[in-house]
Amino acid sequence: MHSVIVKNLSKTYGSTKAVDDVSFEVKKGELFGLIGPDGAGKTSIFRILTTLLLADGGTAIVEGHDVVKEYQTIRNKVGYMPGKFSLYQDLTVAENLNFFATLFGTTIRENYDLIKDIYEQIEPFNNRRAGKLSGGMKQKLALCCALIHKPDVLFLDEPTTGVDVVSRKEFWDMLARLKEQNISIVVSTPYMDEAKLCDRIALIQGGKLMSVDEPETIIKNFPKPLFAAKAKNIYQLLENVRSDKAIESCYAFGEYLHITLVSEDGTEKDIEELASQYHPEELEVKKITPTIEDSFIRLMREQKEIKETADGK
């Protein structure tokens, strides 16, 4: 059974295609990630699926209900945590929780088992105004409010953006526990390292999906050997190597350059010999396992090449 079914969804703002013929499915009880940078179309998709925005084309079904024809039913079945903190900042923690519980005709205690682990962390701040909480505590309060009516599907739009590393880890630990209660979770994030924490992911850029699969499968599908190289003058090495005809791709990745060759069966020695023409100092080359970010960059480049070919460039 699927909690979410999206087919050929599209949304345009002026001349910009925010959502461009997007299709994917989310299985019941799955933790599904929508991964992409700011402006990729993630928030527009979330707003359509939570009935806050009408699509220009395509269809979307949430828990068996059409987002247009049965929007009122869907609103009782989903929890939504937008990217921007949107609770009442002048109300206390307790007042916000009670307000949202009342909206859905329930109480904090009625679904307490669902939010217990999260609520216990913010309960000492019950009488503090929401606007005075730290980023991590705001995040936990917003999650409690989104869960207070025990939704079937939980939509979390960039929930860890701007939050410290420790709070990010705690948040993903909480999602893992929620998943055990058979709640379908759809989460968006610009952080590629969070992709591996999802059951399946959709990589999105410019409103178009580039790949939908398990994180490990997307990495395994990286088609060529990938190498990391660095030297004393790494910027000069980048300029030189990138312009070489034997190089397919070369881009900065932390303190290294990540490189693929035009050849299908290149080795570290090939990279070393090629780079030595440019006399780098203290050259280091090693073969590495691709990451989700490497896969994303490759798919983005391929998407650009397809578009340029279609435009006749």
C-alpha cells in the first residue's frame, strides 16, 4: 500500500517551472527523502501534498484521497512541519500544544505515547514562550504539534536547516522511532549526508526529479571509477586538470578534487600521469567510493547536457 502517489505533478510561477512533471510514490511506513538545494521545488511539492497549494497539472493522492477533491479529509490525516518556524511565538510551549490539540479535537494526553520521547525534552520549558526557545527546542515543539493528532503521514520540510549538528542527529533519531509506529514520513533536506538516513530518496533539481531509489542503489549506479586528488596548489591543479581532454569531470570537494576520466577503466596511475604534466607539488591521488553528493552532481550535469542538446546549443 502507498501513502502518497504523485503523477506528473507540475507548478509554474510566471516563467519558472517550480515543479516539472514530477512522479513518485511513498510506501506505507516508509521514511522517504526529497533531496535537493534551495529552489529545487521541494516546498512547492510539500504544499501541494498538504492541500495548501493547487498544482497546475498532474494528480496527487495522499492516504487514498485526492488532494483537490478531498482536501478536508487529508488535512485530518497529515501532519505538516514547514521549513520556517510557524507556531505562535507569543504563546508558551504548553499553550501551543493545547491549541493544536484542540484544533484536531484531541488532547495532549490522548496521543501522549506518540510524542512522549520528544515532549519530555521540552516539558521543562512548558511556560516559556515559543519565540524564546532555542532552534533545537523550536524544532521539537513544532514536531510535537505536527504529531498531536496522530497523523498517518508526516511531512517535514527542511526540518534540520539552521540547527546544530547535535540537534540534527537527535531529530533523525526521533524520526527513526516514529517510523516504528507505522507513520509514513516524507522529509525534505538540502543536506546530502542526511539522504542515507532515509529508506528511499528522490534527488530533485530545478523542479525535475533526477533519480528515485534507495541511497545505496543510487551510489552503486555511479557509472565510473571516482578519484580524489589534492596538491599544494589545489586551485591551479583544478584549472589544469579540468581543461584536459582526458578528464570527464573535476570539481572541488572539501580539501580534495573529485575526478572522473573519459576512459571507463581509469586508474590512480592514469590520474597521476595526467596531473604530472602540470607539475603539481605534493600530489596525492586515491580511488574513493562515491557519495550521494557525487551522484547528485553527476546527475545534475547530465540533466544540463540533455537540456542544452534539446535547446540546440
